[in-house]
Amino acid sequence: MTVRADREESQHKRSLEGRVAIVTGASRGLGRGIALRFAEEGAILSLCARSEPELAAVAEEARARGARVHHRVCDVTSKAAVEALVASTAEAEGRIDILVNNAAYMAVPVPLDTYDEQLWEDVLSGGLTSAFLMMKAVYPHMRRHGGRIVNMTSLGGIRGVKGAGAYGAAKTGLIGLSRAAANDWGRDGIRVNCVAPMAMSDAWASFMKTLPPGTDPWAAIGVRSNTLGYVGDPERDIAPAVVFLCSDDARYITGAVLPVDGGLLDVE
């Protein structure tokens, strides 16, 4: 490394240095990408998911990048489990600065008229009620010194996606929930925003496996290919936007929905 490059690196200020961040659904896909990027930006991580082996592996990856990491298997649809996660994080670190609600319940695409009522409840519970429970649990900690909440919505939450009625309802609900919280909690110094990603997550990969061979996945969800022509990488393309919204650089942004989708929504 040259002297100049070494000096530039030493002057780089990690934007989340010392901030305590809870990331749900952190065992794979978007959650993993966000956790690893947060680790590089100096955050102290509290990661949760349903799968212990995968979650533990992500925690080790984050530690390898220099982060202090707590991880806990948690059913985010359970009020008791959510409160236990938040309490253990606050007890260990003394504060909670950031919450990223990434957990969601994905289902195989089916026409709305064939939707089973229990499936409907499961998808809304996993993708919307869970975020409400997490936000309510962290609020007493954040109102002491401010905080940043990012809720991961999607294309389905903005324009709807064929065969994903409950998922779209949950993601649209997240936008409404986020804007309500931004209004209610803004004077407490808590900013609440949404990111609407198009990423090569496990959910997207699973969706493509359900399509007949040769089917255009963009056409299958009723849209054209995005302007950049590729599906984003969770860590390289999506996570930086989440980092930005959780950083001091976004101190005047709240109640916003930021599409990070290669131009899919804005250019189509």
C-alpha cells in the first residue's frame, strides 16, 4: 500500500462506528449483506433469524470483519421473543441505535382468489406485524438519545406483484407503518425510512426456481427488466443505501421510501 493510500484509508471515518444495530432476518440474502456491510462500517451487531447454523455463520463472518456481534434465534412474530431480544441487546450494550426490519415470510406465488386464509395471516405476521413488534420494543431505548429505523419493503409494496397478494399487502403496510412512526417519533430524534430493493436474495432465487424453464422472471412479475439489466447484490448494491439512511449523512431524511432497484420503478 502506498503512503498516500494508507493515509486516505486512515482518514476514512466509518459511518456507523460504535452504533448498536439490530438486524432481523440476518441469516441469509439481504439480511446477511446488510450485517456484513454494517460490520465494515463499525457497527456493533445484534443479529437474529430463525436458523441457528446459518445465523451463527453470518455472525462469524461479521466478527472476521472486526465487529462485535451478538446473535440469537428469534421468532419475530412472538412479542415475548422480540422483547427478550431487545432486552438482551440493551443489557449487553447499554443502548440501541439502529433497527433494520428485514425479516419476511415468503410464499410460492398463487392467484389471490386461491389464497388460503392461514397463509395470508402467516405472511402478514412475518412481514408486517413482526416489524411493528420490533419497533415498539426498541422505542423506549431509542427515545433516550434518538435512533434510526429502516424497514425493508419491496417492489410488491409499491406497485404490486402478480401472485403475491399477501406479500404485497405486508410490504405496502410497512410503508404506512414507517410513515406513521416517522410522524409520531420524529420529535424523539428517531428517523424511520424504507428501502425498496431489487436484489438477488434467497427469496428472489427461490421465486425463479418456481418458473418454467426459459421464463423471463421480469415478465413473470409483470415488469420489464430494470435499466441496468441485472439484479442487485445484497451487500454491494443494497446494503450501502441502508448504511446511508442509518448514518448522520441522512439526518434530515425520514418517512421516505428509497428504491434501490437499478431504475426499475423510476425509469420504467
